[in-house]
Amino acid sequence: MTSGSALIMINERQAAYTLSCSIPGINSQKPPMHPYADLQHAVFDRELIARYDGHGPRYTSYPTADRFGPLTATEWQQAVARRQPGSAAKPLSLYFHLPFCDTICYYCACNKVITRRRDQADTYLDYLERELALQAGLIAGRSRVQQLHLGGGTPTFFSDALLGRLMAAVRRHFELEPDGEYAIEIDPRKVGAQTMAALAELGFNRVSIGVQDFDPRVQQAVNRIQSEAETAAVITAARDHGFRSVSLDLIYGLPHQTRASMTRTLARVIALRPDRIALYSYAHLPTRFAPQRRINEADLPDAATKLDILADCIATLQAAGYVHIGMDHFALPEDELAQAQRRGHLHRNFQGYSTHADCDLLAFGVSAIGMVGGSYAQNARKLDDYYAALDADTLPTVRGYTMQRDDLLRRAVIQALMCQFQLSFESLEPAYMIDFQSYFAEELQRLQPLADDGLVVLRPDGIEVTARGRLLVRTVAMVFDRYLPRQQPVTAYSRLI
């Protein structure tokens, strides 16, 4: 697995990718303060975090994936057929779940297949091509694609030739826009400069690299031995071959991590100067995820130390010139992600935050989730079930959800808060024909204690999440989730911090 994000996304991340928003020591010389730093700045308030920390969704979709129910392939086909045709159609986002890894990282909670048999990739690609043809056949003409992502598993388990075959199949059915975002997750232990050159030739321009931690003792404890040198070599190769964004994934809360060890890791990461950094919290759930049973719970940092590590990381990243995008994501101010947020165009998806406007999503592979209009659909989670459906010339859809008007409205509210940290009531009132303060009177009342504690500012015309509230934005968003129980703690999701 290349991305540590799986650890804390629980049900949401097990399955998929893009669900776009519906509304518009460290280097010796400290980088200069960017003029936008105050606008994209998080304040770590330990007392508030201790008071509000609990469990809740990450809102990579609304409603969240645990609300999905049975959905047939025919129902999904009908949803795709209702998609606006021709030039008025939304552009597409494509996600491909490539589930294979040849080694197991003990922290991993992804839907994956551990194998050293490379022929499994050939077989899987045969079925991906079938699914591509079936889904593309539901759409008239060659649709425009603005965004494509390969996730896993480890996508580079597939050889350069097989990845080339996959991209050729994509181009047979879809039109990839020249300025689109085409991303791939990679494990730097498995690729070299030649693969990065091949990926660039195939059209990839953004790469997400799993690091987690550079400390040897931590790496040994989670069965992911990865040197700084091989990571740096892949980053250099990506930049040499024109990748316009490099993202590194880190995890805090792993076994044997200390404040000092994480400070050393972060210094080495900052020296590599990635465009984006994702700083994920490790969720230890060994009863749910079998690989985690190989981690000795006694080696994990205690809750207080874990909070100290997070506070240190946030302070260090912001001092090094990174701005806080939201939750666990940071970026250089010039990165497209930071620019999109300042322009009010930031979106949220299963990989974190996204720069592209509202897209319809087609998703391919085991457990992948697609979204067209107001409908979600998820594929079968097991390889045998996925293969059996396609052998029968049927899409492997097994469950999903069709949103109602209230779902669409609440999704718009939650995504605005998660992405822009502010919400203007009048941006929603005409589109949904509501008076916001009347429609959400109960929710605004429940927000008042959060306002009293300084997490949000309630204005007559909108809501603003404060710098102290940014790290607890999920708490704010949960107020608008009508599916969460109101009278009992929420424990089915990952911890908020």
C-alpha cells in the first residue's frame, strides 16, 4: 500500500476515490512568510481538541459510504443514462483501483491483495478493460476527462507495459484533456527513474508517494523499510520528467514514534520540499484489520504524546512555509491545491482534497465507488465476485445510494465547510429555494456552543470556521449530518484527531 490515508478513512477509503464538492532540524534559512499564510493557517488549541475529540466521518462523501444499500447494475446504468448529454455534460473523473501489493505494511487498512504472482495483474487488467468498455458504452460519444487517478494497493505492482496498456484502453473510450490532472500512487521502493519516465510519457503529471516515517525502528515495526535516498531519487525523477505536483504521505502515532523521532523525519521530508504533505493519524483497529495485529500495542505512543507529535508537526510545517489546506493536508502556497482553496474552487474526494470542479465519476476495479449526478455506486469487494459479474457481461455493481434533495443540500453545506471553511447562506438559498436559518434552525442552535468556544463564527449571512476550529472541522460538519445519532457517542468512525 502506498498511501497512509487508508488508516483513518475506515469504511470511506476502503472503496474508492473521487466524490467532488457540489458547490462552488529544519532548513537553516526559514522560508519567507507567504501573504496567504494567515488565511490558510491552523491553530493547535490543546484544550479545545481534548474537549471535542471523538469519532466522526471524514466526509469524503455525503452521505457517507456506510449509508449505502443494495444497488443493481441496472439501476446504476439508468443513473449513467440520465447523465446530461453532449456539451452540457460535466467532465469526467476516472478512478482505477489496482489492489495488488507484494508485501504487507502492518498499518494498512486498504482493500488489497498480497501476492508475488505478477500474472494476476495481467488477468485483472483483462477484466478492467471489460468494465471500461461496459461503462463507456453507457455514455454517448467520447466524454472529456479532467481527472484520473490510479490507487491501490500499489499501482506500480503493474509493469510499465501493463500501465501503458491500461492508459491505451482509457484513451480508446475517453478524451483526456491536455490540462487535466492525472495522478498515481507509488511505492518508491518499487520504482526507479525509468518507471517515472514511462509514467510521464503515459500522461501522468501528479504523484503521491508513501513515506509514513523515515525512522528505521518505526519502519521495522510496521514492516516498511524505505530509505530516504530511494524516496529522494523518485522525487527527483518525477520533477525531471515534468510532474507538476509531488505529494508525500506521513503517519503519526506509529509504534516507537516519539516527538524527537518525528521531528527528525519531518526535517528530512521538508528538505525534499514536496508540493503537498498529508499527515495522517494512525488508527489502531486490530480487530477490524488483521495486519495490524502484528503491531505491538505497547509500542504505540500514548494519547498525550500523540497529540504532542501532532502539535509539533503542525507548527513545523507552517513555519517551513506550508499552508494548512484542511484536516491533515498541507501544501506550498503556490501549489494548485492552495490556489484552488483561495479561489473558492477546492473540492473534497476520497484521496483528500482536489482542485477540479464538480465532475461525474466513473470508477473501475474491485470496491471502487463511482458517482454520477446524485447517485453513488460501489463495485464488488472480492476479486471472484468482480470477475464473475464481468464474465456475465454485467457491471460488478453491488451497492450504492441515490440522493434526495435534502442530501444534496447537506452535502453542499458540509463540503463548503470542509473545503473553504466558510459558508454563505445566499450561495445556497436560491438554488435550493430555502431560507437557510429557518431550514437549519436546529443545526444553528447546536452550533452555538461551538461558537461560544471559538471554533466557528456565526454571522447573520453565514458561518466561518476559525483558525482554532480548522483542526476540528469534522465536528462542525457533523452538526449538519442528519444520519448521525444525536443522543449517543459516534464510535463507528475514526477519531477526529
